[in-house]
Amino acid sequence: MVIRQTLKEMGCLRIKEALNVNETWAGVVISQPDIIIGDWEMQPSNGLEFTRKIRRHPKSLNPIVPIIRMTGHSKLDRVIEAKDSRINEYVIKPLSAKSLIVRIQSVI
């Protein structure tokens, strides 16, 4: 809810939501989003595996799309792992509108 409301207040016109990795992948291939905001914990794979798929898969029409991952984990090894998988930004939950806005501004 925080994400959707924050995006609307920032003037985002098209916001798509997905329930799992498969729906998200279909949306990425079809709609070519300007930014992807998602959780680290996804099903059936995790956010890092999904990020790698976006970056490397031949059907990914925009492998450099900015990706922001949300997680409850703040340990250094997780942050390093996120950066190694080419996640652009990392937000620790519980997230606030302000922290999300800062990350979005960073990637755009």
C-alpha cells in the first residue's frame, strides 16, 4: 500500500502489481517497465534470481531497467549479494514513503 500510494503521489500513471515471479516476468516482457520495485522474498524464486533473469535473459527487452529490492535483512553480506546481482537500490523494511522516494530518485 505504501509503495502504490507513494508512486501515485510522485505522479506515476501506470502501476502494475504482480503476485509472484511468473506474473512479474510476464509483466516485464509485455509492458517493459521504467522501474521495478519488488521484495527479496518472492515465489517460486527469490528477488535476486529474478533480477539475474531480467539482466541476462534474451527475452528481457530492457536488461538495465532500474530495480529496487525490499527486504527485512540489513546484514552487510545481503547488501553485497544484492549489489553483485546488479540490484540498483536496496530498501530495508519496514519501508517509509521517504526512504522509497530517495531510492527512486537515486535510480532515475
